[in-house]
Amino acid sequence: MPKDIHLTAADIRSLRAENPKLRIRDFATQHGLSEAAVLDAHIGQGVTPITADLTTALAQVPRFGKVMALTRNDHVVSEVHGVYGEYRAGERAGMILSRPIDMRYFPRHFVRAYAVERHTDEGPRHSLQFFDHSGDAMHKVHLTGASDASVWQDVVNTLRVDLRPADYEPRPMPEAPKENYDKADRLREQWAAMTDTHQFLGLVDRLKMNRLGAYRVAGAPYVRQLDTGAVMEALEQAALREVPVMTFVGNQGCIQIHSGAPQNIKVMGPWFNILDNGFNLHLRTDPIAEVYAVEKPTRRGMAVSVEAFDAMGGLILQIFGVRTREEDHYAGWNDIVRALPNAAVAV
């Protein structure tokens, strides 16, 4: 999102003071700003720049005890309450493998970060927030009533850095579907030979496709296009049958995974919500343009997912059956997916 060159930091603070209860993402969108640009305007006024190095920053988060991890994209928000485990850095990706905080990070997209303290009618609110080159939020850690806020200032002092306001890059558009029907046979042949789901993206990249393009090309028996309401139906059936599922919600910098059977589902207008103890999911349903049931072979059986995309080809979320140490599939989940309705007109 381009920065609004007509708004100074003082202008932003003044406008924010007029709308203090408006969510920062909504405020930023309303004024043609990125979230990070809004925080830049408030540095020294409840906002402190901190290091965006995940190894350093996430090492401090367990000190707070139980917190709320928030990851989102334009159409869905995942909120998981729990204690952060150890961050494990990798060459291109890092991860936290504890439960319920189960994360995958892509550090090159984490370029700016802030410690944010807001004063509300209910008391102070504390969070650590991480952003990419466009000023879009990749991940946020919110302290709650169950957190140890007594260490907040010490954590902020430990992570504090000097940071000047930035001119943010335009947000990149989602990659359009890349289909290559000339390589359909090779795609299916190599798909059948997969032994791990993590091999998939490398496979399709070598064939000059991407995730959505490959789904369109592959077809049966590996891919079936579903009705756009199938995501909600799958989650409703998982709740009804008490079937545990894994929801993957992410953006270019971060994927947040939650495992468990949905319990408390509430539909409010276009929003499909799971409001469980320790986990909230808020899914905007009207942008869902394509949904697929996908089967990927692994050494431990077939991994079955339901995956939703928007009209630009952006991945909204993925749902899998909860895996066990022995198997990459869950019979109850597979039964649910098998019964989901096909798309009326396939793409």
C-alpha cells in the first residue's frame, strides 16, 4: 500500500486521536496508509521500535507466559492463546513447534517491528508487532490478562533499536495462477511420486507453475474443485462430529497453525467465526472464489486438505486433518472431505 504523501506524522496522530477505538488496520486502510506508517507516526507515544530479528525478539516472548498469537491475511484472522516455545531458526525459514503455538516464519519478510502500549478504558494493552517492506503486519503477539506484564518494560529495553520512519514499498499483488497444461502428465507423474507434502512447491516450481495453477491442471484423482461454501461446511461438520483439524492461516511472512476440533461456530453476516476457548478464527466468506479438495501422497499415507483462494489467486487458508506420528491423514476428516459438494462450474 503506498504511503499517503499528504499526511504528516502530526496529521496521522491527529486523525488517530479522532478515532482511537478504530482498529489500526481499518484506520490505515481508510487513510491510504500502511499499519507500520501509523505506528511510525506514534514513535515515542506508546510505540517503541524494536529489532525485527526473530531469533532475538522471539527469545523474549516466553517471558510473558501465556499470550495471544495473531496472524492474518486480507480475508482471515487466526488468534491462538498459549505459551511460545523455542524459536528454531533455519536457512530460509524458522519455526516454533510447541502447542498450541505452532508457527512457521519466513524471516526475510520481517523488516520492522514495534513494541506497542495502548491505554484503553479497560487498562493498558501491550503487543509486539512485526511488519514487512510494505508496512503490512506479518505477525503480532498480544499480552492478555493471563500474561506476565511485569516484564514488559524490561523486554522493551532489551529489544529497543533506533528506527526512522520509512517510505514503504507498494504491496505486491498475489501471484496469478500459473498453469502449464503441456506438462500435465509430468505434473501427475511427479505428484504420484511425492513422499512428503513439503516437496509440492518445489515440484510445481520446476514445472513453471504455482500452487493454484497446479491444482487447476492436475485434476482427479489428486484434486477436486469444490463449491465455494465447502470451507464452512467442512468446519461445521468437523464441529458436529468432533473431528480435530489443522487450520493454516498465513501471509508471505508467517503461517500460524492451530490443531483441534472446532466447537463454537458463529456466523455474522459475511463472517464465519470459530470462537473457542484459546482459539478464534474470523473468516470473511465473500472473497472466496475457488476451493479445492487436495490429496498429496506421503510416506505415511495421503495428506488431505481443503484450500480456499480469492479472485486474485491468493491463498486464504488451508485445512488438514490432524496428523498423528503414524499417519498423515485422519479417517474422520477424510470422510468429511469426501462428502463435500463439487463446484457447479469448475474453473
